[in-house]
Amino acid sequence: AVIWTDAIQAIVMFTGLVEQVVEVVAVRDEPPGRVLVLDAPSLAAESAIGDSVALNGCCLTAVNLNGGRLEFEAGPETLERTNLGELKAGNFVNVERAMRLEDRLGGHLVTGHIDGTGRLDARVEDSEWSTSWFAAPPALMRQMASKGSIAVDGVSLTLVDVEAERFSVMLIPHTLENTTLGRLSVGGRVNLETDLLAKYVERQLQSTR
């Protein structure tokens, strides 16, 4: 996301470290888009109108603060190309505010620009851990490599195995308990953002062919 303030361009980035899992309390149609209302008292208390916030990894702008609630506008393209268009009251989303320059980069560089969506293909439980397989479009799979990074619904994860049409990640108990991935069912749709460097590498390779 890019914000212009006094003619200075500021690039908004995220880390893929989810701050909170927040309930969607209302979804209002405001054609051609929708307004998503979140019940997030602690985040609202530290936020301001115009702040960039990632919902399931998708960068949106806070447009209204109403008590402990945060409101965001999602346009037609966002609703169509991400899983935000499927949200209903009672659903939960992963939330991360934009990083500050002095923050530690505990995950990896995430832009909040969703490249596409995938679906949970299979889950293999191992005690309190889980290996999750996600099916994804071939165009995105070309930007993935084992031990590389991927953001799934805004969660920074390390790729384990990468196949032609799907990839796997290992979810530790903390991730399962503190993000929406722990409650995701097989077939559930997720937002995907591939590693920023992988995009540039693929583009460079294409230009040299």
C-alpha cells in the first residue's frame, strides 16, 4: 500500500506476524464495495483514521473509528480477488498494523498486496503440530521454493515442500492458537502473498529469455 502525505511517498510494509484475531461484527454493502466492521477495542484505541491495517494479509485503510470498532472499505477488486468478499458477521480475521521503521522484522517483508488465493487441500496432524497443504495457482507456485517464505492469510510461514500445484507449511501450536489457520477447514479459501524477492527474480528471468 502507498500513502501520499505532503507529497512524500511512504511505503507501507508488514511482517506477517499477526497481532490479533478479531471478530467481524458487521458487513455493510456500500456499492460498489463493502464496509467491514471489526470489534477490536485495544487496536482501535491505538489506531487513527487513515492507518493501514492488514486483514487476512490484505492491506486496507481504516476509514472510521466507532468506540472499540474499526471500519474498513473494501472495493470490488479486493472483494473478488481475496477471501474478504466471503466474510460475514461472526467470522474472524487475522489483523496486523503496518510496521514502524524501528520495529524488528520477525517474519518477512510483506506488502499487503494479495497475489491470489489458494485452498486448504489437506491437513496432517502430529500431536499439537499440523502440516497443512495448500493448493495454489501454477503462476504463484513458480514463485515458491522450499525453505522460502509465504504469507497465508497474512501469516508469515516457511515453505516446507513445494509441488507443481500445491505447497506445505508446518504450523506450530502458537500459530494454530493465535491465528485463523487453526480453525481453517479443508477447502477453505486463503489469501496468498509470495515472497517479494521471488517476484523480482522471476521477472528478471523472464526478461532474459
